[in-house]
Amino acid sequence: MTEAKTGVAAGLAESRAQKSAVRSMIERVGTHNLSLLIALAILIAIFGGLRPDVFFLVRNILNIGQAIAILGVLATAQTIVIVSGGLDISVGAIVGMSTVYIALAVGWTGSPLLSILFGVFVGAIAGVVNGVIITVGRINAVIATLGTMAVFRGVAFIVSNGQSISIFDPAFRFIGNGKIFGLPVTIMVLIAMVAAFFVLMNYTVTGRNIYAIGGNQVVARLAGLNVRAYQIGVYTLSGATAGLAGMLLAARTGSGQPISGSDGLELEAITAAVLGGCALTGGKGTIIGGLLGVLIIGVLDNGLILTSVPTFYQMVAKGVLLIAAVIIAELQGRRYG
Amino acid sequence: MAGSSPAPKRLESVVEAVGVSKDFGVVRALDRVSLAIRAGEVLALVGENGAGKSTLIRIFEGVFRPDSGAIVALGAQRVFRSPADAHAVGIRVIHQEPDIIPDLSIAENLFLGDLRRTRRIFFDRGDAARRTRQILAEFGLEKELEPWTRAGDLGPAQRQLMEIMRALRGGLRVLALDEPTSSLTEDEAQRLFRVVRRLKADGVAIVYISHRMREVRELADRVAVLRDGRLIVDRPIAEIADNEIVQAMVGRPISDLFDRSERRPGPPVLCVRGLTTKRVKDVSLDVRAGEVVGLAGLIGAGRSELAEAIFGHDRSLAGSVAVGGRAIRLRSPADAIAAGIGFAPEDRKSQALLLLRSVANNISLAVPDLISRFNFVRFGAERSIAASLVDRLRIRTPSLDQAVSKLSGGNQQKVVLGRWLARRPKALILDEPTRGIDVGAKAEIYRLIAQLAAEGVALLVISSELPELIGLADRIVVMAGGRIVGELPRGEAKEERILQLAMAEALGEVGEARIN
């Protein structure tokens, strides 16, 4: 590399050599992600200790994976939205709308592939609507997506007449419950999406610029970025991803239901993203953090069920977990910031 | 106060650092510093950013504890575990951002926590008001302030004085002021100086931290210079010349801050014609290749607004901007950048830097095309571009991955300049490029400006420090009320002439023409 010749590079190499292996490893993983890993390990130790007979079974681990697949896709997309300085509360409603349109499209076209593409397309359109309202209308993202959430939910009820629409296509049964080489398809979709998001945010100029507009819109604009275009793009991505999550949900339930996705899916996605280290002020957060946030929620859910904690208490536990995580992150920020 | 003669008699030392050292990780912030602070004396503490001034003050204040060495106060060695311990012996620090409770009144802020002032169970309003008026009168503020004025409505100068009033309450012996005039007008600064002189006459020991040589000269009896954590100079101010102080701060002689060699500007590069926005009125201006044009004016004269209009950040209502003879359609900064303009805005933290992101990321922000292929970042290319600019601009950073928030002001400014140099701009607009940065970094930025001019870049420089502007610019354009009101070639650009022009349309507003 050319930089090796310069004085700076020499200085860098020197300072790098001074750092211990542990320090540099911590820096690579990031202090926040490291504490998430520790939290995850603690949860696994607790539930593994309480139910060693079931918890570590491959079946149970795959169960956790399947249970978090939809949330995982949504939470990592939400991470991108939050990093860009926004928030998308309408994703749950888009998931529901997408399941309905996919179920209808299966009836119209008979083609699972076309139906899935249609669901993603509907989600993307919903995202464009969000993005345009927020940027052109200059409306706060929370308010805007709170409004569109109701709209999308309404649309789902209108087009389905409020009825559940069954899907009989075997392709969907395979996506929902099938396995390839022992790995459930839903988990593979999750891994593929997370990998794609990871590459987007860490290895592309687009990802860099999303961090930039979230960090400071004025700075981004004065550096020549088209802030509006990036924002619309981010909401479009979020919508399309919710459309894809709708495909997973339709496949799992074998139907399109206007009510689906309305059980606080969006809040859970935001919870996971914040747990994963996103700052709601934007510019901060990682895909891996978002995924770890989802894994923690998944393990907690699973463990609480295995240890027979009543459902209502599970909700309380999740809320406490979120607040604790944010407090810890805040304390860390004070120490390292 | 009469002029302070360099009193040969030993003044009583109130608090004294004896061989104090302090490390932060591998950085030695203070290295065996011994310094006495004496009653009835103003000690100016100067040094570049990061020289250790703040660390030393925080040790006196009880925020940090020295790793080695001792603090001797009132004749005995003491360990300050918290600011409360320092307050107990009468040491108070007035920071740049005074701590006040904005929703409480002046009186309530002054007597906050002083429960003895209450009578029966209620706060005694009459008594508090009387005492507050008395204190205000001592500071000459009785006409402009009322005891029940909301503290949040005070200006920065008044807040600072209020903080000093509060410090006085508990038997003040040492008052440290950290860059107290950075946000004050000339009049306000003079009023502060009067207060400082009176406190000195009352026997208070004053520590005065400042970048401004003139203030140091005007106020101090003694000057202490810190550099890289070491005490370089500790002498009566009368025995040391300005350039010796600057030299001690920077560690090398500053032969000439400004490159005075004659420049031969080429053809016009940046041509502004009739540019009009809400705050800028019909401005026409040419900047030629290799020319440095200074833009002077009072606060609110429209200089930054003009810069933002040229750069497409502010919507223009009329007029045109051309670069190299080609008119640009200005819809956003992206258009200006594509045409070859670069812009380092006034407030680098809120307008120029992504504080959480790395040095490399901040430098490469405006050159996505050079550091990517098919949208994928080429990290090697990015690092070599960033490393070459870090080298060229001598940006002091432990690594290219360092978050820019951790750099000093001067190095942050260099990162901003690096971002534009990476694009090899035809024209560069610099708004207050040396605000809040230390002398050494200023000298480097002056050199860089001269060097860019020599390379044929057209430079438009905005600065409120007139000596700086006069030193840098080939000609100075003066703005007032959003318009250009005059132009002075290098030979005629004197401070008085510039001020005359700047104030022609804005009578009564001084405060801008501060000299560093």
C-alpha cells in the first residue's frame, strides 16, 4: 500500500503495536456490541442452567431462530432508519398489508414468485409514501409514520374486506416450515438480509452517507449529499423489507391477514434496534448490534417460555430489559464519549 | 486601578502547585509543574490548546487529583477530593459556560443553597432583593438588572458576572477565569476587566486564561506559559515581550505569521453577479486564481450568508455564480461542489464535522467517487487519500480511525480543510477558519492559505479578526447590511478604514473588531 511510506502510516503502525491484543479486539467488536454479547451469554447461562434438558437442543435453537426471523429482518432495517436519523413506526402495518396483497396475488397470478415480488413492491411503495411525506412535507418521522400506520392498516382491511385469506400454494408452506440442509428457510432469509444490510452499511458509500445524514444533516448537505434522496431511499428500503417480512409471516401462517403484524411488531423492532446501540438522535448504531438486540429478545422470550413464566410477566421482563439496556448504554457513552 | 508596576516585593502565595504531574493514559498532561498563585496578583495562564492549562485549573479546582506532586494552600499541603474542598479554601473557577439555573431569578441563583438567608419557613423576598441589589450595585449592574430578572434571559457577559458574584459569597481567595471574553463584546470585556481589577485590589488572586495577547498585556501582572504540560515561562509581564510569549507557547520562533510575498493573481475564477437572498442584497464579487480576498464586516453584515448563498446552501432569489467562466445552476451545495467550490463553514462542529465518525471518513466525505468502485468503498484508496492529507496538513491524530470529536479544535479545522483539498478545488471559501484554535495551528493555516493561493486556488476568507484578515488578504471587501459597501487593496487595508466602512451603515454596533 502506498500509505506505508508516509510518516503517518509509520506512526499508526507504532501506536497499533502498542495496543494489546485484547484492547484491539474490543475496539473491533465495539464496546457496546461486547456488552450485548456478555448480556446474551448471561441469558444463555441462566436459561441453559434452568432448563439444560431442552434449551441447548438443536430443535430449540432453531425454534428461537424461526421465532426471531421476522423481527430480525425488521429490526435490522429499523436500525438503518434510526441511523439515518428517522424512525419508521408503520412497518408492522406494512407487514400486515403485505400479507394480504401476497395472499390476493397468489389467487390472481398463481405464481408464488410474482406474489412475493408484489408484496415487496407494495411495501416499497408504502415506504416511498413515508419518505415523501417526511422529506417533502417536512413532517416529523414519528408523527408521519404514526399516521401512515393507520392508513396502511386500513388499506389492508379494505382490500381484504377484513377477512383472512388462505394461501394453499406449497411454495409458501416450504418457505414457512421447510428446511434446506437442516436449516429453516426463514432463518436463511434472515441471514441473507442481515448480511446484505451489513455490507450496505459498512462497505458501501451509500451506507457511509446514511451515517452522515443521520449524524448531522447540515454537515451532509454541505458535503454535497442529497439528503432528501437518501431519506426517501431509507424509508423505501424499510418498506420493502417490511414487505418481505410480510412474505415470511404469510408463509408461516399460510394466510394473508389484515390484523397480522399489529401486535406491536414495530415497537419490538425499535426496541431491538435501541437495545443494539442505536441512538434515536441518529448517526449511531450497527447492524450487528441490531441483530444482537434481536437475539437477546429471542433468547429471553424462549427462556421465559421454557421456564414457564406467565405471558404477562414476559412483557414486563422485556420492558425492564430495554430500559436497563438504554441506561447501561448511556453510562457507557458517558465513560467513553 | 493604576498601572500595575512589577512589584518586587513578594506577594503572599495563596495556593501553589509543587511539582505536579498528571497523566491521562499515555498522554502526560502536566509534567512537574510548580506554580504559585499569589494574593492581589493577576496571573495570565497561556498556552496552546492541549498545553495543560485546563488540567492545571481542574487540579486547583479539585476535579482532578495530581498523580504526583502536591497542592499547598494557605500554607498547608492539601488534597482536594472534590470541588467542594477547593471551594472551602476559597478557590473558584468561572468556566466558559457558566452554570446557572435559567428558570430561576438572579436573586434565587445567587442565594441558591444558602438557607441561612431564609426567615421563618419562607424565602425572604425582601431581604434577598435588597442583598441582590447591593451586590448588583457593587458590579455596576444596578441600572440594567433587577433581582427578579429570569437568569435565562441574561446575556453571556451578565451570566459570567453573576457567576463571579456567586463565587464572592463564600470568602473568595482565588478566582480562575477560563477564556472569559470569548463570547463578550468589547464593552462587556472592559466591564469584566474592571471587576477583575477591583477583586485584585481587594487581595483576591486571579488566574486568567486567555488566547488574546492584548488582554493578557492589559490585565496581567505575571504570565505563565505552558507547553506540552511543562511550565516554560513564569515571569512578570513587564519583563517579557509579546513575541517571546508566543514563541514560548509554540516552541519555535514565529518569524512572520503571514506570507508577505507579492502574489500575481490570474484570471477571475469565482464570479458572483447580483447575488440576492433574504439576507444578501445584490452582491457582485470576483475572486481571481491565486488571489486571497478577505471579507470583513460586523456580526450580521451578511458575510456568512453570502458564503452560504455562493455555495448553494441558501436559496438565491436573483443573481448568478460562475466558476471558471461557467455559470452554475445552484440548487444545492452539491452543484457548487461539482463546479469546484469548497466551503469550510463558520461552526465546524455543527456544520462541517461528523463528530462520531473517523478522521478518514470525514476527510473522504466529499470525494465518494475517488474512494469507491461500484458504490463499494475501496478502503485502501480512502486511507491513502486521508493519510496523505493528514501528512500534508500535519493533523495530529493517533490514527486515521480516531473519532474527530477527540481532536483539538485546530486539528478538527484541518480535517475540514482536508476534505476540500481532497477535491482539489478551484475556489475555496473559508468562514472564520481560525476561530477558537491555538496560535500554532493558526500559523499553519495561514501558511496553507498562502500555499493554496500560490497553487492558483481562488480564496475567499471571512474573519472577524482584522489583523488576521489584513495579513492574509490581497484585498478586503467590506460588507454591511447584506451589501458590499467598500473594497480596500492590500496597501490601504487598515483596521480603522475597514471599521469605518463596516460601521457606515450599522452605527453603534462595535464588538466585532476584536483583536487577538
